[in-house]
Amino acid sequence: MYKYDSYDQEMVDARVEEFRDQARRRLEGSLSEDEFKPLRLMNGLYLQLHAYMLRVAIPYGTLNSEQMTALGDIADKYDRGYGHFTTRQNLQYNWIKLEDTADILADLAKVEMHAIQTSGNCIRNISSDHFAGAAHDELVDPRPYAELMRQWSSFHPEFTYLPRKFKICVIASEKDRAAMRLHDIGVQIVKNEAGELGARFYAGGGMGRTPMIAPMIRDFVPLDQLITYAEACLRVYNRYGRRDNKYKARIKILVHELGRDEYVRQVEEEFAHMLEQGVEPPREELERIKPFFADPAFEDGPKTLDRSDPDFALWVDRNTNRHKHDSYVSAVISLKPVGGIPGDATGDQMRLMARLAKQYSFDELRIMHTQNVVLPHVKISDLHALWTELEAAGLGSPNMDSIEDMIACPGLDYCALANARSIPLAQRISERFNASGKTEKLGELKLKISGCINACGHHHAGHIGILGVDKKGLENYQLSLGGSEAEDTSLAKITGPGFTEDGVIEAVDKVTDVYLAEREGEERFLDTYRRIGMAPFKEALYG
């Protein structure tokens, strides 16, 4: 994984001291909240319902045991003993005191971490495939290119104050495990007919109030021109994106209103202009970065395992992913125990995951946008020992991609923007389906819950999506069906009138009953929905 050079470290250390002074002035009263707000947001510090929340960047979801240990220690020292892993592959602390924030940032800086650009109208944390560098189906590890984008976008003077926040994703396989087409810019590394690697660009995706799937805007950009083309995309957006209405400020609105073809024309014009001006691709920096992502020293070993323990075999079937080396797998640590809060981990659990990464996975962990954690390189022969420790720590739930593996935002328990609670609903649904035994029957079924229209829980992309809304001062929940964030990207459609909390749990149960009655062969829920349409589900829900 990438290691800071002297410039990286100096940059982060300088930002810590800069923010320490800003926070001091706010506490003394020489800065008003209006003056302080843009300064704290650029350092990932939000003011939530009950306290400050700090969002820590985990670039492309990759971290090592020292960093995970530090995150656990910070949770215990400055928060309430836990942190919340997010759909942006970041970590949030929900109970931060302003007077402690600079010390937290200093502790992060000691382990090459920060909270820079995790908020504000700037380029946010670059996301990627959580199995990057390990997956059997990728063309190349996309993380060196994501790291190059991180360096390019950090403190970029032209893009520090964009019309709105901006999110970029880089993947390198046909299978999309990172919701790539639901980003402002999605980059897929591909191979052309000549066998050359390049980047396929998508622009104008996003969720929130107006969800849109990004159209492809260029099918092949030479990899050494990746940054130049991304800059051309950003320049057109920065030039014409709406600044008078935050609800119409995202690039998805610009691409929609200009039209895909006109946006592409302007990007290509800007791209050609930059090449004519002699803008140099960062080839030397890319070559410097690549060795940090070299494969660890894999060893040949057993390729099969003893499946006599049915609980262990179930966990292996559900929570491991095929590795590019046939003596290894990538193992998913579920942060979704039955009745638990999706994405939460205690300080002790973070330190345990750090130790297991060092012991079993070449000192490397990944954060999934599904709010789980991956040990990317685990020997098949070590799996049983790993699972035994996870089970003992309450981290061994065999539920990856099941209805119990749901995404949920913090909702009205924490967020000042939320209209309804997400966490209690997620807890109750997982308890109900686990107790009924339906989870195993349902197979792959991705349920996602957002507490407001900003869609931090990705409800638009759920096979089943739930959106919390305010209905005359009461919490109400809209149910949607048919979304997907994978390579078959689609947006879920609302079934009809909303439900109470109890009602939406019953509604989810009824929807799954329709699926079980109607599915053919090995169809997933999503396949059955696409085949039979909305009508049978609406009939079951509303009569």
C-alpha cells in the first residue's frame, strides 16, 4: 500500500496546525460559526444533532494494521468507544468535542491519515473496488491510478471550491463492486482490441434528490492521459455547474441539461486544448507509485479446505471471494451482526481486525462501501483459525450480500439532515429475517436504507430500498424495488404510498414472499423483479 513521502507528511502536518489555530479562534469567539463552518468542513468536521462528527479519509478503502489500531485507539480516547464505517470507504466518529479535534488530526497524521476533503465542495475520497489487487477478474490493480487521482485532487487550486461535492471511483474489472456508474466520474480500466490498457470514462452519475446513472462519455483514454482527461471533465463542470441552487449543482444535472453529447463535445475540446498546451501526464509519478502496490509474497499451499463444520462452511461460502492466487481468498469481516448497527465497530474490534490483518493478510485491510471490512489476502489453510477468532469476537456473521447485510446511514439518531431513523429499522429487519430463517432461502438480496433524500444509505441502488421521509411531523418510509449498483446498474422505483416503521418491516416481508413464490430456478430477487415487474409486488402490498 502507498506510503507517504516527505511532501505528503509535511502537507498533512501543516494542515493539523492550521486547523488547531482555527479551532482555537472559534473556541475563543474570534471566529463566528458562519466563518468557521467552511474551514471545519474542509477538514471533515460536521456539526450533527448532538455533537461534532469527524469523517476520516481512507483512500480507496486501503489501510494497514497500524492505521486500524490508531482508529480504534481514537475511538476509545476521544469518542464513545466505537466508529462508523461509511459507504464512501471512510470512518466517522459521532461524538467529537471541538477542543479535541486538532489532537485527533495529529494522532491521525502520525499514521499517515487525515480528514482533508472528506467534506466541502471539493473532490472527495477516491473510491475503488474493495477487492482491488486481489480479485481474480481484474485487469490490473486500480489503486495506483486511484492514488494518482488522490494526489492530483488534494488541494487542487482550481477545484477547491466546486459548485458541489464531487466523487470519483476507479475500478478494473467488468464486475462492478464499487457502484462506479453512480459517481460523478466513474473510471473503468479496460483493454482495447490492440491489447492496450486504457480508461473508459463515465460522467454524471449520482444518487440523492435526483438519482442518475452516469452515461459513458469516452470508451478509451490512454492510461497516461487519465489525469488530463479527468481534469478536462472537471473544468467543464466547474465552468458551467450551477452555483445558484445547491439542488441543481451536481455534475449529473449539468450533463442532463446540456445533454450527454454536448457535454462530451466540450470535454473533448478542453482535453485537446490541454494536450496542445503541452500538459504533461504524470508518468514519472505513476511509476514511483506502482511499486507500493506490488503483490505481497504469496506462497503455494492447500487449495481446498475441510468443510466438516457446517457453520464454518457457510461462512466460507458467503463471506469469501475468489483470489487471483488459488491458495488464497479475500475474507469479508461482517460489521452486521444480528440486531447490530450496520458499519459500527468498537475500539476493541478495530484492534482485533488490525491484529488479524497482520497475522493473516500481509498487514492489509480494506473498507467496503457496504460497510464491512476485508482481509484481502488470506491463505485457505488459515481460514478456519481466522473464522474461529472472528466468531469469538462477534464478527463472524455469514451474511455477505444477504438481506441481513444491509446498508444503513446514521439517520435521525445522529444526522441533522435526516427525516427518519435508519438504525433501529435495520436492526429490527435483521432480527426478523434471522429469526424466521428466510435469509438463507432468499440468497442474494441487497437492502439499503437512507434516513433522508440525500441517499447516504444508497436506497436508490437497493434491490429493496427504503427512504425515510417526514409526513406531517411523523417518520414515514417509502419502499422501492429494482435498484442495482453493480454492472447491471439500475435505479429502484417507488412501490406507492409510504409506511410506518412497523408497516415497512411487514412490507419487506411481503415483498420477499412474492419473490419466493414467483422466482424461477436460481433467479436472484432482482432477476425475478425484472421479469415479472412491479404489479405483483404492489398487489401484495396494497391489495
